[in-house]
Amino acid sequence: MNKQTPARPSPQELLLRILRIAASTVAIVELLRNNWIGGALATMAWLLFTQVERLQNSSDQDADNGSG
């Protein structure tokens, strides 16, 4: 039973994760304060960061599989 240590995420992945968490937190706080425009903008930023992360992961998987 060999346990493999998980690969450390790159600084780009860490930054993207931090931005995603910050955007979702800001969105929730702004919506709770009834600041609809700020909450909507933060939600859109969170969606953008989520899509970028998803595209990055899919392109990484394609590169690992040799198609890309």
C-alpha cells in the first residue's frame, strides 16, 4: 500500500482559488446587506472564476491524455 502525496497546486491555481472564495464571500455579504448591484457583480465574478478554473482543469486533463 503505497500512499502517494497529492501534487501541490501551482501558484496560479492557488490565486484562482483564493479569488473564487473571496468573490463568493463578498457576494454573500453584499446580498445580506441588500446591496443588490454589488452582490450581483461579485456573483458574476465568482461565476467567471469558476468557469476559468473549470476550463483550466479540462485543458490540463486533455494535455495529460495527449490530445491537445
